[in-house]
Amino acid sequence: MDSGSAVVQAPGAIPVVGHLTAFLRAPLPFLRGLPAHGPLVTIRLGRQRVIVVCDPELTRTVLVQDRVFDKGGPLYERLREAGGQGLASCPSGEHRRQRRLIQPAFHHSRFPGYAHVMAERMDTLLGGWHDGQTLDLTTETRRIAADVVISAIFGTGLDAAVHTRLATDFHTLLAGFTRHTLTPKPLRKVPTPGNLRYERATRRVRRTMADLTTTYRAHGDTGETNLLSLLISARDPESDSPALTDDELVDQAVTMYSAGTETTASAVCWALFLAALHPEVHDRLITEIDTVLDGRTADWSDLPRLIYTRQVFTEAIRMYPPGWFLTRRTESDTRLGSYDLPKGTTIAYSPYLISHLPGLYPDPETFDPDRWKPAERGPEVPVTVFGGGARKCIGDQFALVEGVLLLASLVSHWHIDFHPDSLSLPRLPQLTLNPGKMKATVTARRGGEDRQRHTSQSRVP
Ligand code: HEM
């Protein structure tokens, strides 16, 4: 066998920090620049060497060969601190069993029920906004998405105070996540206020989830089926004992909350913002939504007719995929394309990078929902935005249903005026590529009277 090609290093590394400064300063342009150097490119984030996959086919190989390219690397090491060995972070050896247990909660027969809960929660929360109110859309959509995921996991009866505590702690955790991932271990242990806040939030999230699962085990048999009741009742086929311990239940609850909240919320925010910047898209969107909903909140039965709304949502997740940089570790010596990689190599794939390849998406920096016209599109969603292979997002359909319902309901009820310069990408994207704060004033819409108003003055950063 030949000795394989050498992986090139991205130019511009500086002593000690490598590419860390460039990555932190402008991560998205940095990632977009990598494919020019080859299908696999090494970057140095301080002392960590990471090979970034810049080719769609090789990315697919990494995703499909999940036992060779297993969950690992800096991102998943951090995720395990909070989510333990839950579905998203467990190694491949444990993954098939967990996925089998959890998959029934995402069976298509459950979606009308989930959509009903989503619509009910959206109606209540969107109905709590006031005419003329100024709010941060990122926070508000995250609140709604958290409420929806919590309702799907625990049922609808969660105490409001617990809800708020969870949301606050998760916010702290996710806000510190990337910084923590990129900081060498000894520095993570220094008791700075940021590190202390991060660790306290991680502990509290787990404790709150543990209290909830204990209460649920004791009183949760309400006849209602949700993810937790399914997991609690799951039995090991050989021993007939509970399939998951309490600790494993907590891992799953934390995993679902972190994987399912900020992702969908960010996507809806980006869709609203991008639509506001493109008047012709905004007009088509609002015309469809008014025709289908006539001022109502969207529900399951509306989905087949919210075609353009779905296109706008899909194009938003192409341009700003919430999972933007994900890591793996090779479990054995292997070959990827023409490259030999030793066991223990850290690999990253980036849905953001892949979604911006001109070879896949002509004119990739243009926001064009018509790429996703049902007649024209190939794949239903942008390649790799939900991952792939055995570790593909289990919540992809959940996210698409929720995203379209929320986008449509929000536009149906409220006119949104983004404040000038309301949007500033956080300097460093967090676990998800969320838009940072999005200050906007909302005005109640009455029967589509403001179809022609789109007064956004904001700019994409
Ligand atoms: C627009 C919204 C979403 C996007 C873009 C997204 C994206 C992704 C991606 C890229 C992965 C693969 C990660 C990797 O390969 O390392 C993933 C996995 C996962 N996602 Fe999502 N996700 C979204 C919404 C959700 C929702 C709503 C839930 C749950 C309700 C969820 C639960 C999960 C879980 C549990 C995994 C791990 C699956 C496994 O390893 O078997 N996601 N997601």
C-alpha cells in the first residue's frame, strides 16, 4: 500500500497559538478559506491539531464510518461534562443500544401530537407579547424552543420556576462552551468568575434534571407518553430490568435539552432576519402565511401548504447551520481519501463550510430560498446540516416541524422591526451558530394589514 498524501497545514499559523487567533477573530471566513488548501487541512488551535474535512464526499465517509471516526475530540469531551454518555456524546459501542431505545420517541406517528403541543405552547407564549414591545428575539425564541422540548421530554406540566432555572443555567453553560472547549485543561481549572459560573451551571443543570427524573419516576405515570416515560418504561430484553439507570436518564434529558433548544431557536431567528433583509422574500413569506393561516397560529394540518415558509427555513439553516463545527477522533489507523490517519487523530467537520462550497451551492453567500423549491431540490435539506450516518440528528424532523410552525406563527401574529444594527454575531460562535442578541420591536398584525411593511434597517455582519 502506498504511503498516502500528506495533509497540508493551513497557512498563517503563528508560534504557540497556531491558528487560534485567526479562528477566534473571524471563525466563519476562516472556515470558508480552508477548502482552497485541500480536501483535508490541518489547523492548530493552540496545542491541539485538528484536521478539518473540506470535501463533501470525505465528510460523508467520516459520518458513515462512525466506529472509526468516533465521537471524541475537544467538543465531545466538553459535552460529556454536562451530557454524560447521552445519545449525542456516547461512544459508538454504546450508541446503537441507546438509539434503539430513543428512536420510538421520534417515530413519525408521534409528530401530529408533538405539533399539537408545539402549537399550543407557541400560542400561549407568542400571545404573551405586547403590542409595541421591544424584545430580544434570540432569548424569546429560545424560551419557546425550550418550552417545546421540555414538553416533549417531560410532558406539559413543568413548573414555571424550574423552567426558568433550567433556561438560565443552560444559557450560562452554552455561552461558556466554546471558550471552555478551546482552553487548555489547566486553565479551565483556574477559579476565574467565568469558569466558576460555567461549572456551577453544569452542576445545577444535572441536579435539576435529576430531581425531575426522580419525581417523574415516582409520579409520572399519567398515561401521557413522552420521551421520559418511554425511557423509564423501557426494559432490558435479557434481564427485564430497567434499560436505563437514573443517571443515564439524566444524561438523555440534558442531551435532548441542549441539542434541541438553541439549534431550532437560532434557525428561526436567522430565517426572520434574513427574510427582513430581503423584501421580495419577506413579501412572499407573509403572503403565504396570511393565505394559509389568516391570523392564526400554525398547526400540523397547515404544514403541507406552508411550502415557501419551509424553503425560507431550509435556506436559513444552509446559510447559518446551527451545528457549525463538530469533532471526531479516529479509533484506529485508517485511510480517508488518499490520506493515512493514525489512531487518535482529531478530525472536525463543518456543516457551515460544506454549506458554503460554491461547487454544491452556486453563489453560496446569496440567500435564495428558491434553491429549495420542491420541484428543483435534490436532497430535502442541506447536506450535513443534520450530520449523517448512524449519528445523524435524531431530532431533524422535530426541528423542521417546529421551525416551520414557529416561523409561520410568529409572522402570522407579529410584525417585527429589527433595530438598526440589532444583530451582531457573537465574536465567537457558541455551541451553535446563534445570532447573538436580536433586538426588535413587535407590533400586533391584524389580518395582514402590513403586508407591504418591511422596515428592517439592520445589516448582516
Ligand atoms: C435546526 C435544528 C437542528 C440542527 C441543525 C441539528 C443538527 C444536528 C447535527 C449536525 C447533529 C450531528 C452531530 C455530529 O455529527 O457530531 C445532531 C445530532 C443530534 N441532534 Fe440535532 N439538530 C437540530 C435540532 C435537534 C432537536 C430539535 C433535537 C431533539 C429534540 C436534536 C437532538 C439531537 C440528538 C439527540 C443528536 C445526537 C444523535 C445521535 O448521535 O444519535 N436536534 N443534530
